[in-house]
Amino acid sequence: MIRSRLVAITICTLILAAAPAAQAQLTITEDTNPTCPGCVGVGTSSPGFQLEIHDSIDITKFGITSEYGGTSSTWAVAVASVADQLRLSRQGTGGAEFTLIGNGALKVGPGAATNLWLNGVGNLGLGLDLDPSTALHVRRTNEDAQVLIEGNGGFTGVIVSNGTSSNGGYWQVTHGAGGALAIDHTATIGTTGGAQEFRVFDSGLVDVAGGLVTGGDVGVGTASPAAAIHILQSGSAVTTSWDTGLIVQNSATPSSFALASLIGGAGANAQLNFGDETNPFRGRLIYNLADDSFRLFADGVEQWRFTADGRVGLGTTNPIVEIHVKDGDGPTVRLEQDGSSGSTPQTWDVAGNGDSFFVRDVTNGSKLPFRIKPGAADDSIFIAADGDIGMGTDGPSGDIGDVTGTQAKLHVRSTEATLSRPGLLYVENASPTAGYRYLLALKNAAGGGMGFRFVDGSTAIDTNNIGGEYRINFEDGDNQELSLDAAGNLTIDGQLTTATQTIPDYVFDESYELMSLAELQDFIQSNGHLPRIPTADEYAQRGGVNVSELQILLLEKIEELTLYTLEQNKRIEQLEAMLGAR
């Protein structure tokens, strides 16, 4: 012991001899020192450790050098009071350095560089000058960053936990059975929690919670994928939720697209199938590359086709027009207003069958306000650009007599050689209840006159209402042939001929029984009218006078009066002869 201390004293004396006088203080305590027996103090007279060095500068250090076989290695131990650091460093260029900081951090690296940094909160950083902000942060700037975890059997892996097993358990990343990298959730470190949630095999297979990628096929929810991507959802039935099955979503920006592509081999079709386990092909959506058409199948039958030129076929595989609807019994298109926007609900059907093409008012008892029978002639109904309507013509509002131009709004035309009754225009009220009804009403709201025109070849006849009179006029340049005013006055420019009547020439027949003047006088006194002439009351009951009848009766009375006159003249002649004989 005495020899060792003498050697130490000698070394310290040599060192202190080269040091400034203010620092050349060496103290060795006695073995009997109650606080620190046999302690050495440099720069302090009361060392508290076996070797204690005090200095008044920022960095206090001492060195240890080993020389053996011509090789020298020097390590320095330094204390930096300002930085509150203890450093152990190998002297020389690029030497290793260990720095222990007062807050519990540890830095390891050559020179000023840092390869390992364990900071005061327990985060570990591997890299250059890295103050780790996570539990483990690895950074490499000049080569790949890699972490190797290697064991000799048993559990080898990484444990991730948010606390204890009672607060969520542990996630383990391990090198598991079969050479697989496994991710497993467990309650106890080093044990499996049942089925491993994720496994990657060195063959390239990936197993995700029972979904297996095998030979390039991906199974989600199944370990036996039957296609490139096979999604199997099991458990409780899901019928309305949108967030089940497969979702394609892009939330990068409000205008971003969510895209999914179905791409087959060169010249191959793209197809989506719909069905159940018993029949996975009940429904299909096919894009056919041969003609660039979309085809929709339901219950195994193609029901809809959308062609490359924009035609849509419903019930047909060969749409001839833009929308082609085909059905075995009455193909129909429905137009339904449901009232959701505040309008009155109303449903219309536009349909056709072997009987007719029709519009059906579904809301009001499925009435058929419009129908066209098969075989209807061209231009059976034609509406011109100005709203004129033609029936049997595509040029309504042609010339009518001497009236030319486009004035008629409804033009009914036929080319039949013989046209049976009731004619081109037939207005009928088929109600079984008798009663007076207007079947045809004409109105000229502003006044000024109105009428009909009848044209037979080149002859035009107008019947109109002008100036409060009903008139009939032949368009021959003279006055109207007939006019009837509101007072009932009838004016005829010509003769009035009635139907053939029984002319009373029978009065001159010898068998005619002519009343005597005395009988005639008695009849008039008793009845107040001539025989066979209706009374005023009778005419009132009839509602008017039959002029033709009255004319014949008056002719009868004139002929009777003629007979009376002739008889009287005969008696006058007899009286004159008697007077002349006297």
C-alpha cells in the first residue's frame, strides 16, 4: 500500500510540476480519515471520492494513456460545467465519444457527430445529430435505414402497447411459425392472442385475419379466395348500411374523383357479377369490347343495353333508335310526378300494344285520353310550327275559296273518292240522358262578325253573323241572299220555294161539299175563325205559324171564296134577267 501511494504521489508530483501554481494542490487523506480514507484530491483539500479533481475552468478533464507493443491509446474523461456533461472520448481524429448529460441523456458518436441519442424522456434516436421525438427514430443519410432483430429461437419481435394488458393489451410484431412475419394482439407479452391478425410469408403470401393472398389472389374475410379479389362478409346480416363491403373513396380535395377500374386482357370484356352463393351470376354488368356496349343482365337474361352510339335498349339487344323499349305485352314508359316538390302528384303512362298507341292517365282511373290505332293514315294529326292543326294533311291552313293564306287553324282533309255520312267532322254527345246541349259553339271575343264558309268546287257560300244579322251569301259579288235579324225579320233576295204540298184544286171538284153561306156564317159566329184555319190559341201552342200550311189553307179559302163569288154572280145575273123581263 505504501509503495502504491508513493508511485501515485510521484506521478501526481510530475503532473503538478507542469501545472500552474494555483492548481498544484494535491491532497491524500489518511487511512484513518472518517469521511474518505485514502482519497486523493487534486485542486481540493477535502476529496470526497477515491479520486476527486477540482478546476475553475469550464472543462475539467484528465487522460489515461496505454502503451503496449509500440501502440498508444489515449482516452480522456472530461466534465463540462456549463453544458452539464460528462464526456469519455478517444483522443485523435474521428475518435469515439460518449457524452452523458445531466438531464439523463446519452449521446454516442465520433467527434461532433452523433450515432446514438437517448434523450432525457427515454426516446432513442439512431442517426446523425438527431434528437428523437418518438420512442424510436432511425435516420440514415447515406444508405438505407435498416433495423435487424435477431434471436436464437423462441419469441423474437417488437412489442407495441398503449399501457398495460388491462388498457388495450399488446401488439406484437414477431418472426412466427412457418417463417412468417406476424402481427398479433395479445394480453400477455410473448404469447399469441389466438388467430394472428396479419402474417407475411417468405413465399409472398399475405394472411390478413383469415383473408389470404395466394398465388396473386386476394381474399378479404376468406382464406380461400376464388378470384383475384374475393371479399367475404359474414356475421350479422347487413341490408342498408353503406359502409360495408367495398368502398372506394378519395378525400384529398372536395373535387377529387373516387376511381375504380375494371381492366381485362387485350380484347377481353370487363364484367361485374351480382348474386348469392347459390347463383353468383344472377345479375351481370358487362362492357363488351367487340362493339363497345354496356350490357345489364337480370336473372340471367339481358335486360338493358347501351350502345357505343348512345342508343339505349330496354328488353332488346339491338336498339334501333335512341331509346328502344321492347316487351311481349304493352311496352310502357311511365312519367310520375310524386309531389315531393310541392306540385300535385300525377302519373302518366305512354304505351303501345296490338290495339293502339295510347297515353294513360293513371292517376284518374287509368283513362285513355289519347289513342292511335295501328294503320292510321299519314298525317292523321299534324301540328305545324305556327300551331295550325291538320287532319289528313301536313299542310294545314290552305286556300279556301277566294280566301288565301294561312288563316285556318284546323284543317280536316280526306282523299276518299266516296265519303259516307256523317262526313269529315262528326260531333256527338253520347250521354244516355236526354237534354239540350251545345254541341258546337263559336265565339269571336272582340266582335265584328263570324261565320262558316262552304266551298263546292269553285262556288263559295258564306253563312255568318254580321251586324246582328244571320246571313247566307253566295260569293258572286251581289248582296246576301238571305238575312235574319234579331226581331225575326227574314229577308230573301230571290224566291221562296217550299216542299211539294197538296194544292186545294179539290175545291173545284163537283164532289166537294162547299158550305152554304148561311152555314159559314153560323160557323164563324160559333168558332170565331174560318173552317180548317187554326185558331190563334192553336198557333200559340205550336209556337209559331207554319207558313206553307197556312198558304195552302188560304188558297183553299180563296178557291171557296171564288165559288161563292161565282154563285153570287150567277144569282145576280138571274135577278138582272128577271128585272129586265118586267
